[in-house]
Amino acid sequence: MTKRTHYIDSIYYDLELTANVMKVMGAQLFERLGTDITPMEHAALDTIFCNTGICQRDLAKLILKDRANTGRILDSLEEKGYITRFIDMKNNRLVKKMGVTEKGHQKLEEVHDKIEVYLKTIRSQCSDEEIEQLQVSLRKFRENILATVNMNI
Amino acid sequence: MTKRTHYIDSIYYDLELTANVMKVMGAQLFERLGTDITPMEHAALDTIFCNTGICQRDLAKLILKDRANTGRILDSLEEKGYITRFIDMKNNRLVKKMGVTEKGHQKLEEVHDKIEVYLKTIRSQCSDEEIEQLQVSLRKFRENILATVNMNI
DNA sequence: AAATACATGTTGCATTTGCAACAATATTAT
DNA sequence: ATAATATTGTTGCAAATGCAACATGTATTT
């Protein structure tokens, strides 16, 4: 007679709930900042900044969106002048690459500075070491799942 | 000169990605089971089973959906005969309560048995203690955020 | 050389999701 | 007693999301 684990007590639930809480916090944070980009656009912009010369498909994998939505996010960022897109070659194939503009770089700095203030409040309760350890555990757990499940991302 | 944490390296990203991977795994699992309920419907059914006499609004908070979608999920479960809904009183107010039917109970048992087989594959890599510790860390981190952010769930 | 398969990005559409407004009812305040 | 407020569930609608089909161009195979 094994004790059954119910949904509410599962790791599945804890992950969903914690990610949800985190997302709501992020949304409220960006709302308060009064900035003109969404958390997702910021994530994309930051990731482009860290991976110069990345193509859309690879960016999609990193920011966890499909190709269609990644394109839409980039449309928005381009319209606001935070990135520029250009045709380039990758493995002898034409791909759309992109780069962060000076304006986009300034936006990254601005958002980073503003966010830092708020995040300190949270960090004060959870130590850097604890968060680091949590991330390590999450990565291990994730790799574990990915070993058994085929993801089509 | 502080070293900036980028999106890809943040706890935000690890949470989002891990929850995402977990969700995809769940979807694939239920797909393979060939059962007639979605992971979310199963979560609701299991939670109703654990909280007899719960009203819709309270259930919504537990399964992390809003009232509208919770109602829709319950419509589906009721239509399939896994739950019954009835009017009852709570704090002298009329509320819709629900209970798991015998058919619903059987469905819970069936899904649980089938899932157990698959989950063992994953558990073999991550020890129960590790997962337990991960859940404890997630809860602490979550409580930490909730202390500073007002959630309207 | 032609055909097939592959990689990349875009468009259209259907599903999911959540928010706001509403209806019904009960509680509290004036 | 009447009005204002609160709780619960439903409906309508708009935004987000992802999937499948398509267009374009390249690599590989025959």
C-alpha cells in the first residue's frame, strides 16, 4: 500500500505555482517601471545582446517561444528601434540575424538599474547561495526529465 | 562594478524552463495514456477528491486558474460524468459545490496506476530526497516572493 | 540535372487564457 | 429600511500562444 502523491503535493504543482508567482511578480515589476517593453521583450533583447549574430530560430529556443511568436516579439522590438534585423548567412543559408541598437542597449541598462532596486528586497530574504543552489537543483531535475522525454522545441 | 545577471542565467529563466519542460512531459504522458481527460482536468479532479465540499472559487485558487476557466474545466468533467455539482451553503451563501463520482474515482485510480509506471523512469535518476528538497526550496522561495508582492489570485 | 529532403521565417487559424462586466444573493453600513 | 459592499459563478471578449501550412532558398541524393 503506497501513499499516493496528489497534484497539490507534487513537484509538478510546486514548479507551476512558483513559476506563476514569479511571472506575476515580473509583470507587476515592469508595470511599475512604466517602461515601454514587456518582460518577454526584455528577455529577448537581453538574450540577443548576449548572443550577437543569433538567428531567429535559435533565439526562439532560448526564450522558450515558438518561431511565430519570436518573430512577432522581434517585430515589436524592431518597430521600437531597439534592434535591427538584417539578412546574413549561416551554414551557407540565408537567415535573419539581429543586433541590439544603441537605443536598445540604453534600454537594457535602464531596465537593469531600475529592476536592481526591487530585486534587493527579495534577495534580502533568500541568500544568493540559496538561490544559486535552487538553480542548480532545477537544472539537474530538468536534465533528468529531458533524458526521458523528447522535446520538440 | 557588479556582474550583471542576464535573463538566461536567472532563476526566473530556470523556473520558466523547468515548469515548461514538466508541462510538456505531462502532456506527452497523458497523450500516451490515451485517456479522455487533460492533465488540467486530472489536476482538478484529484484536488476535488482531496477537498470534498470545496466551492469553485476555492478550487480555482488551488489549481491556479481563474474562476472562468475553472468553471469551464468543471463543465467538461461534469459532462464526462466524473463529478457532480450541487448547490450548497457556505457562510450562509449559496455556492456550487462538487463531488467526485464513482466513475471519477475509478478514473483517478486508472490514471494514477498508469502514470506510476512512467514516473519511475524519472525517479530512478533523481532520488526522492532530492525532489523533496527541491520542493522545500521552491516553497521557501515562493513564500519569499509572496511576502513582497501582492498576488490577486 | 532533377528531385527530394532540410532549414528558416511568415501567415492564418484555432485553442487557451484571463480580465472585466454582469447576475444573483448575502452582509454591513447609514 | 435602504443603500452600499462583498461573495460567488457565468458570459463575452480580447490578448497570447502554438501549430500547421506555406514560401523561399540550400543541401543532398539519384
